Amino acid sequence: MPSSRVIHQPIHPDLRPHLDPEYVAFHDEHFQYILPSETTPWDPAVRTAWSPSKLAALNAVEVGKIEDVLLKHAQLRIFTPSVLRPRMGGWTLGNLDSDNGFCSRVAEGASCMAINVNYRHAPEDPYPAAVNDVMEALEWLASSKSTRLNIDRSQLTIGGTPAGGNLAAIASMKAALLQPSIPIKFQALILPVIDNTQTASTPYWASKPHPPWLTPSRMMWYRKMHLPNEKDCLSWDASPNLAPSEILKTSPKTWIAVSEHDLLAPEAVAFGEQLKGLGVEVEIKTYEGSTHSLLALSGHLSLGKLLVDDTISKVRHAFE
């Protein structure tokens, strides 16, 4: 008997045969029935509300210790692994509660201290609040105020997904410009937002005409909350690909994870090639058949679990 539920977000038939079958099954069972966020009034409660993606999220693993640190604006959650190898640095991500599973696995798998950053969020606190808060956290980690954590500041690694990937790329360059600079050894940009000037009619987005879940209209909804002043999209601390070459080349060794059918994939790949052209060591990995939900559903999708394992491996090897 056919379902009586209303389908709001069907997978486009042209794209369906090219997607990971596990994702298609999950989307058909859950995502297609969800009313798009951009069609409903904004409610801050959505940040902590239950969603189907929580069914497929990673469970946290046991670590040696978890503690929270409150700064002026940013909040930090520090995951210390059961066995902390010498000379381990910090892993900076975004959103304090939702990434416990991912951060705990990075901490244990890479034997490093993983530090999750909760920054102020739009629309209540639009650009540049999030950028400023990530820098507040990074500067605190690099200062004597964090001495009790026994962080080796020569081993700092930064990363995030996907708005967090945007913030990580920006923060690594801003860190290099500080006096004195904060050396970042490695960055992992996972399904990142890179170019906030893109629209449905520009080449990158136009090349992905039917992306599931993260559609152009949804991405524009997010962007208008974070960047209500359209001219700010042209600032390099909103669109890191627009940074001058002399700033871009300060970026650390970089790993970029891309979902093949993600709206954001073309701009992420182009950013990687842009950095390569300036002499930055960059590795780009594309997960074929995947969508923007790859990491969010990593507790369910085999490709998502592979992404988590790859991230842990890249962070671990960055310290060797």
C-alpha cells in the first residue's frame, strides 16, 4: 500500500542511479518526507531538535577525559584520549554537542587531544561572529592560558565540516598573519563551504543541478542568515578562495574530502587546485556516489564510516 505521507524532497530521477544505494534507501525512508527548512520560519530550537539524521549519526566512544572550557564567546569541549601520544596537538571543529561521536573517535583513533569549538551562530550572531570566535579559541589554545592541557603548540591541526571547513580554512590563514603567528601543521576540510559568491546560475553550482538535501535554495537560506550583507560574501574571511595569493600560500598541508554529488563539491575541488598552484601540499579525495549528508549519516552509511576512518588516518599521520 503506498504511503500517505507527503513527499517534499524527492531524489531527482536523473541522479538516483548515480547515488550510493545506502543513501538512497535512507533518503526514501526519511529525508524525502521532511519539509525543507527554508520554507518554514526560523526557530533557534532547530539546533537541538531531533532529526532523522540522528538515527544514523556516530555514537561517541569512550575517551580518557572530557571537559568543557568557557571563553568570552567560544565554548570548547576537550576530548583527551585514553592514551595520549607525546607531541599531540588540538583538533578544532564546530558545534559543541553534535560532534561528540566524531571528535571522540578522532581523539581515540589518532591518539590526540580533540578540541571542539562552539561558536556564536547566525542569524542571532551573523558574520563575522563565528570567525572571531574560532580565532578566540585558537588564540587561547596557542597561549599560556592553555598550559594545563599540555598541548604541543607546534603540532596544532585544524579542521571542520562543512561551515566548520570554511572557518578552518579561514582560521589557518588568519593564524599565519598574527604577530606572532600561530603555526598550523595540517588542516582537514570535510565537505567544506568555500565560495560564498556561488548561486544556482554560476558554474560550480550549475554543474550540480539536482543535489539531494543541500539544494541551492537551502544553501542560500543558510548564507543569508550568516551573511545578511551580500557584499560581505566577497571578503576572504567569508570566501577563503578570494584571499590574495600571498595569504593563500600560508595555508598548511591540506586534506579535502568531497562528496561526488554535493552542491559544494566543485568549489572545494577548485580550492584544492588553487592551493596546489601556489605550492601548498594538498590531497583531495572524492567519495563517489555520496551526497552532502555523508558525514551526518556516517553511523549508517558505509561510505560515511570510510570518511571517518580516512579523517582519523590523515590526522594521525599529520603528527608523524
